[in-house]
Amino acid sequence: MRAVLQRVKRASVSVAGNTIAEIGQGLCVLLGVHREDTSVDAKYLAEKIAHLRIFSDQNGKFNLSIKDVGGKVLLVSQFTLLANCSRGRRPDFLEAAPPENAQELYTQVADLLEKDGVEVSKGVFQAHMVVSLENDGPVTVILDSKEKKR
């Protein structure tokens, strides 16, 4: 599972011109599910997202998590994070999970974050979405559940 976390002052998702989710301070999380991912990967990423210290304390140091600052998560599914661009000019997405598996794990990440006390707003799975955000920092971090094995 791959996630791109962007620290934001605000973020929203629109589908067909209608805003369906928006947050203030928090994280916009773009989430891609690999075909070999399991609930173990979902649990790992949810825990990392909830507790990663990428918000500044009063001294400007990255010492606070999204939970510490009372921020929210805007969770957006994005299979293109699993693109393989190593050959030719058109990416392939063979490593991305089939939609039914990806949606189940995407939902698990959202549920686990909420169980951990993080408010989550979601995009629409498999929809064409327009994501708007105001980066804060900017701070952008990439997480990959396969890296936990290093």
C-alpha cells in the first residue's frame, strides 16, 4: 500500500462539480492499494498516518501528529500511485489491486483511523474526482507498507 500524505490548511474533493468532502487543517492522503496488500498493510498505514509527527510544535519542530493537533484526514483512493513507468511511455497498473480488493482495504484504512480517534472524510471510490488543497509547509511524505519489512 502506498500513501502520499500532504499536510494541508484545507482540502476538498468534488465529483461532477459537487463538493462531496472537505476538511480544514489536517492531511490529504492519496492511497494506492497493491495487488498483494492485506489487512496487515492497512493496519500499518493507518497507524503511521495517525501517529506520524509531521505537524510543528510551538518551537517549529515536527513533534506533533494529526491526533495531537486535532486535524482531520481527507482520504482519496488513487490506484495510479502503483503505476510502473519503467518501460515505454505509457504506465501500466498491473501492480494495483483489483477494485473490489482495493475498496475493501481503502475502507479498512478509513475505519482504523476513525477507531484511533482521527476524523476521516472520503472521496468516492472509482469516481473521477477533483481534489483541491492548500498545502501547509509544504509538507509531503510518502509511505509504503512494504518498507516496514526493511
